[in-house]
Amino acid sequence: MCGLAGFLRTASTPGREAHQGWLDNMGQAILHRGPDAGSTWLDDAVGLVHRRLSILDLSDAGTQPMVSNSGRYVIAYNGEIYNFQELRDDLISQGHSFRTRTDTEVLLALYEIHGPECLQLLNGMFALAIWDRTARKLFLARDRLGKKPLYFYEANGQFAFASELKALTPAPFVKTELRHDAIKDFFAYQYVADPKTIYKNVHKLAPGHWLETDGTHTHQQQYWDVSFGSPSSASLDELQDGLYNLIDDAVRLRMVSDVPLGAFLSGGIDSSAVVGLMAGHTSTPVTTCAIGFDSKRFDEVRWAKKVADQFKTDHHEFTVKDNVADSLASIARFFDEPFADPSFVPTYFVSQLARQKVTVALAGDGGDENFAGYSKYYTDQVENRLRGLFPAGIRHNLFPGLARLAGLINSGPTRKAKSLLGTLALDPDEAFFITNSFFRRDVWNDLVTGELKRETQGYDPADITRAHYKNADTDDHLSSILYTDIKTYLPGDILVKVDRMSMANSLETRAPLLDYRVVEYAAQIPAALKLNGKEKKYILKKAFERMLPEDILYRKKMGFSVPLAHWLRHELRPTVEQLLLSSNSGVANFFEPAGIRNLWQRHLAGDDQFTQELWSLLAFELWWQQYQVSA
């Protein structure tokens, strides 16, 4: 796994020595992504820098940027192409020769033959930049699901790109001015959804897209999407056998490595299935790593240990206890923009633990989005069925009033009634946004102030959810919300969290359940076989009954949940009061300090209903302290 960055040179920018300095600083900013080696390419039109974490072909032959055999193309690339050996063998049979055993050189050869169409041949995770020295054009591309990040800056005739935002700013022409609608997006979703970033003129290249630019004209194109439009008519037995075999092959492909390889293990079905399949492809014990908490409610290590014992793995555990406050700021800085999924804390520590043992770790990411594993899917499905019992006129006109009446009585049941009535009044896509929202509109409206309030008055973050929901090629509600999460929550939250926290520890992570073949296969499985009554991931559980015990398959899901309310009241209380309640805090530029203080006092008094809002405010403040920019 690696990091890359670069820029197009223009006549108005400084000379070669200054540009070389920019490249060196860009590479230094992402040193953690590739501590093993680094190199640059600088000609009269482009600068490229690459940092390498050596996984395959550990010799210097794999050094990037790499020039094609013809000399026309130069590549800087981050990722792994799992089917590269098959592609390489095919190219050799056609008469091509190779200097290295790397997938990088295979990529160069494929691009020289097929151009952008080569992306259709790749099974892997990647972000890449290819400079065409003849046409003087830069080609950028990102993998189908968005496993690997890629940012670009475009303004005033200047263009730069990088694996992380922090690697853009060493180019002095990159200006970091806050984007106010992105701030509102962050507080709604806990992340900034692509293609936006927290800065104006800086964008994320969306998953499954490529971009080509000559510095004057830029063209983007989508090369992949997932379709839910043709549900399979195969039997349950056929579907589960096909699924098992496909995931097994995805695991096999991801076990190719010239460095030590292991796995994250939570004791849930996703990671347990991956570990079980790994054990079937190796004669040596799989190295597994698990994270626990000093709270039985959130601790899963006993289940991870059960799976480790079953497959006789070399198992390691770490307990997150007293080190949260001391580590939080240093961990949060790796995100470069506000990010508030609290599970980044255990993800960091399990990555740190794994890196002590291995350089590559397989993980179970993608199981929930592919097979309806989150509780919110069941809740939303039930609400949508209730919604269908009432005519739209009644829902739109009567239910909001009933919700307001319920809100006049401050009790647990009436709060739930208010929430349900308010949700039923909405259309399905809007309701799913409310299910996903972590900063409620009434709280936002009570707190937001100043320029942020004025600039975002007419903007609704729900537009992001609505657009993807409507773009799904299906009339099935569950399939539409799964598609929406695959396009938003998965690349914006889950994959960002895993990429930044693993790369912070110079660890490569691979996700077999996000093999695009698995994703496409899962999309064709009827929705009722994913969420079967209350049973989430039904088809996945049926597929792995042959391997995993019932108490692993059918126990209540926990995932990497954290004791957030407890942390805020105890371990993180000094941090909150020092940063969030300070008179010169960053959040004070955007929100009423008195309102924040009121939420905090209510939380300390035992009212947990504002936990997510307070955590999001703290996450924003942690980012602000590290990356203060023009508001």
C-alpha cells in the first residue's frame, strides 16, 4: 500500500528547484502511507511523487513513479490488483515482456493497450495517476467501491492531486477555504460525502470514476456502478453455494503477499467467515487481532477468542481503556477533514496491534452494506411498511401535527412517538436520511449562527441521500437504501476510517467482501433473503452455516461500537471542557456557545439524547485545532 501526489506545472509557477521542493514535501506529508521507499518524477509539465509500502516484489525494481517500456507513460499508483498475475500471464502470451513482478508494471501495459477501458479488467483496490508524455495529459482513476482515496484541486488554471488532503497543501497554489455546505454535510452524516471535501475547489474523485485533464480541460467519467435491477430467480441453496464459493475465491486472491499477512477478528460473521476461509488456504496459523473494551456491553473479545480457537489462529488482543483521551487528538489528525465515526478509535488500535505482527490484514468490511446487516435497515423497512398503510395526504398533513403534540410531553415513549410520526410523514428517501442523520435538524437550527447559518439556509444535506436513492435501478425499498449506503456511508465513512487508521500504522487492509464480483452478486440476491423478517444478513448466515457455529452466526451484532456516552462523561470530560467549551474554540465561530454548554450540562446530568451531537462537535473541534483555515 502506498501514497501518491503530484501537480501540473504551468508557466506562471516557480522553476524546477522549487517544484522539486514541493514534491518532496508532498511525499513527506504521506510518509506513513509508504515508509519503505519514496521517489519523484519531474519534467517540464508534471510533477509526481510516490511513497511505497512494499508488499509484492520487495526489490527496488518496484520503485515508482515507474515508466512504461515504451517511455510514453509514467505511473504513480496506490493499491493492489489482485488478479494481476492472471493479467500478466495473458500479456506475456501476447508477446509482452516485464522487468518486474509488480502489478504496477501490468497496469502500465494494460493502459498503453486499452486506455481507460483497462479499468474494467481490474479486480482490486486502487488510486492511480498516469502521465501521458506524448499527449501531455494526466489520467486519474479510483477503484469501483472507493477503497483507496484520491483528492484533487482545480482552480485558477492550477491542478494538483494526492492520496490525502494534507499532501495537497505543500503546493502553495492550493488554497484551503472552508466550504460551508460541506460543514453542514459533516454534522448530518459524520463525514463529508464525495465529491465534496471540507474545502472549496478541492474534490474527491468519486468511486468507480476516472478523470483526464491537460490542465485546461478536465473530463470525468463513471466506469462502474452496481445494479439491483435484476433479482436472481435461483434457489436459496444455489444462491448460498454461489456466494460461499465467490467469497472464498475473493479471500484466496487477497492472500497473495510477500510480507506477513493476518486478519482483524471481531467475532461477528463477516470477519469470522474471512478468517475461516483464510485458514483453509494456508498450512500455517492465521494471525488474528481483536480489540476489546473495559465494558462488557461493548466487549466482543470473548467471541473473537471462540473463533480464534476454532480455527487455531495465532491470536492477539488489546483493551481500549485509559488511553482514549491521551490518543484522541493524535489519531483524529489523520483524517484531514472533520470525521466523527467514533469507531475510528478501536480501528486505530486494532491496526496498531496488527502492524506489530503483520504488514497486511484482511477485514470483514462490506458485509453490512451488501447483506443488510445494520439494525437501521430493519427499523427503516418496518417504518416504510407502516408508511404504505396511509395515504400520502394523511401522512403529510396530519402526522406532523401529531408529532408536535407528542413532543410537548417529555418522556421516553412520547419522544419515540414523536420520532415515528415525524418519520412516517416523510417520503421513503427523506425518512432514510433521518435514520442516518447524526445531528438533528432542530438541534442544528437551535445552535447554528453567523455566516454558516446564512450560507446554508437553503441547503439540505438530505439531497445527497435523495439523489442516490432515486438513482438506484430498483423499486424495492431495501435495495434502494443498500445502494444508497454503498454510494455514501461505505466510501465516505467505513472505508475512510479503515484506510486512514490502517495507513496511520503503515498497515495494508484488504476486504474480500468488497470484491466487486461479490458486490454485484449480492445486489442480485432478492432483498427478502438479506433481511428475512428480523434476521439480518440471512443469506450470508445460511452460506456459512457449513463453517461457523450458531452462536457466532446468530448472536446480536455489536461491531466496533464504543461506549461513547460514558467516554464523554468520564475519560473525555477534561478534553471536552478544555476544547469544546473554550471561549476561543473553533466551533464558537459557527455555533452558539451557550447552546453547546446547555447540551453538555444536560449530558452530564444523565441525558444521553445529545451524545452524537456532542461527539460531532468535539470531532469538528479536534479537526479545527489541527487544521485551522479561513472560515
